[in-house]
Amino acid sequence: MEFNEKKFNESIYAAGFDTDIANFQYGDSTLVGDNGIILSGGQKARLSLARALYRDEDIYLLDDPLSAVDVQVARHIFEK
């Protein structure tokens, strides 16, 4: 899959992860995981959702995707 910046930005916005990325030292180039920064449970959930949205599939199987986020973020995700 070729990188699509517009789709990338829409996906991270819809997942409510854009604010997190804006606060990372290296923005969307920040390394996360074993060799990078540690994400909170809510950040991991939003990143996973953004990754799924970027794929633009016909069907998504989500296991309680809003359980790790607060009410305001859940509302944002639901509305987008």
C-alpha cells in the first residue's frame, strides 16, 4: 500500500490521536514500542484504531475500542 498523507491525517484525527502526535518530540516520526516511547493504554487503543481506519476495509472487527479512552475522546471518535 502506498502512503497517502491525506488518508493518514484523516485516520489519526478520526481516532483522536492527532493531539498525541502533535505532542511527541518527533511528531509522526516518533518511534513507539520496545525501542521508542511508551504509550498509555488509551494511546495504544487510539493508535490501533487509526491503523485500522487507514486500511479502508469493508469490515472492521473492534473489541470495545472505546474502553481505554475518556468520555471526551470517546465522543470525538464516535462522532468522526
